[in-house]
Amino acid sequence: MLILKCPAQLQLLEETLWKSLPATLPVLGTVMTVARGNPASHEVLVDSWPHFSIVLTRLRPEDHRDPRDYYTNQLSVFYRDKGALQVLLEGTEAVTWERAFQIMGTQDGLDEAVQEVASARGQKVE
């Protein structure tokens, strides 16, 4: 996963996300916040740039204080491809399964994908 920090990249991503509302709503607000100075210490990750399949927003890992606090470890996701979501959940370090987290998204299949990966890892999802 690539962390977008460049203002021009964030602006382009924001413009792209606006075109896919309402599905992009969970990530759009954070992308806008990061592009305008990032007072909340979030980061925006994509699987590739500029042709991305998934966008993930989260608090910077160094700002996590309690691994049991799923409010601080809140993730938002938008994906164009369910396969990209599976790769994100299974094979990247973008989602840290060792700490409690909640993941928000509006697209079909998100809950099922999280349940599948958690089950394969022997973890419980609420």
C-alpha cells in the first residue's frame, strides 16, 4: 500500500472520489481533511497510483495508544474490486489484526470479507 502525502495526489484523489458518491463517502471526508493540513493525524493509503482499486484511511499507526481501543483504530474503505479488498485484509500490513479495529464502508461484501478473513485467522468479529 502507498501512503499519499503529495497535495497534488490528494487533490486528484478527492476529485475522483467525488465522482463516485455515495459509495466513496466513508473515505472522502478523511481525504479532504488530509489534503487540507491533516489536523487529526490521519493517512490515506491506496493499492496503486494513479489507477487505484482501493482507498483506505486510518489514524497514523504511531498515534495508537491502546491496542484494545477500536475507536482509535477506525478504518474507512472504498474499493472498486472485491479482490483488492481481500488482498488488503489478508496480505498487507495496512490492517493490523493484532489490535481491535472497526472498519467502515458502504459497499456490498465488506462485512462478508472481514468475516471470512477473521475466521481464517481464528479471530472473532463483532
